[in-house]
Amino acid sequence: MHQFRIKLISNWLGVFLLTASALTACSNEQAYRAIQENRLQDCELQPIPQQANCRAQYEMPYNEYERLRQEAARAD
């Protein structure tokens, strides 16, 4: 009975950690997109000739950002 309880707790802990990881990844992407959208809106406040350059700074897809972030973290 005791081993069954330990295994059950271990299984639930695994499910919890996987769910937490998935939610964190999702919320990181949502935060990234919200920040990018906010910055893109700020570009609209720039003089028209500068808007295209401003927007170009914030059009990196999340997947590319995450890949570059992980590469930089490994380099440290």
C-alpha cells in the first residue's frame, strides 16, 4: 500500500511539472507577443519615415527569439 501511494504521488508530481512547464512556455510566448505588439504600436507614434525601421526591430517571430535566447544562454 505504501509503495502504491509513493508511485501515485510521483505520477501526480510528474503530471504537475509537465503541466507547469507547458503553461510557463505558453505564458512566455504570450508575454513576448504582448510586448512586441506594444512596441509595434509605439512605432506608430514615430514620424512616418522612421516607422518602417522601427517596426523592423520588433518583427522577430517568437520561435526565432527563443532559439537565439537559448543559444546565448548556452554561450554563457
